[in-house]
Amino acid sequence: DGSSAEVVWESRDLDPHHGGIVLLGNYIYSTNYKSTSMGDWICVDWNTGKTMWTKNWYNKGSIISADGMLYIMEEKSGHVALVRPNTEKLDIVSTFQVTKGTGPYWAHPVISNGKLYIRHGEALMVYAIR
């Protein structure tokens, strides 16, 4: 009836700074902040809260998913990666670096109609991903 709630699990590892959490199958993919200037990418079991892995890849950042793949962008220098979901490791397929715009990379990427949109400062870049 919704009159009470019970904690099923909690995680001190899953601590995204910018938001951005993707659920694929029974696994959560995100970043953690852990009160540092950096952060790690992380995979957590949705059912148990168990941390499957954490991996430092440049820095924390934003994450989005389309067509069964993950797209991640770290916040300090604009590295972007196509990531295959994997419960054992951060499985990077390919990478590139955003070259236009200024300031931190805080805008979340958007995917629509086979295109990846990335805003950086006053620049908007569109990449064909199909």
C-alpha cells in the first residue's frame, strides 16, 4: 500500500557526482565521486548492491546508453568512450576527445536518431553513431 519502505541494499561505492546512472539488465553503470577531485567508473549489481568493479578512466563524468552500449564522457578533458557493458571490467571499445568548446565537460550527452550530441561550453558537436 506504499505506507512503509524497507532498505533492500545500500552502497557506499555508488556515489555519482553529476547524476547519470544507467541500468542495463541487472547491473547499474555509473561513476563515483567519493569526495575526491577525481572519481571512478563503477558497475553495481542491481539486485544485491554488490560492487562488481570500479575503474579509474581519466575522471568521473556522465553516462548514457543506446542500442545496448554505454557512452561515457569524463568531465576534465572531454575524453569520450564507447563501452561494452561487462560485469567484470570497464570494456572500452573505442575513444575520442572533444576538441571544441571551453570550460568543464558537465553537460550530459544526448542520443537521438543514431546521433550522439555533445555540448561543451558554447559548442555543440554531433556524431553519427550508426
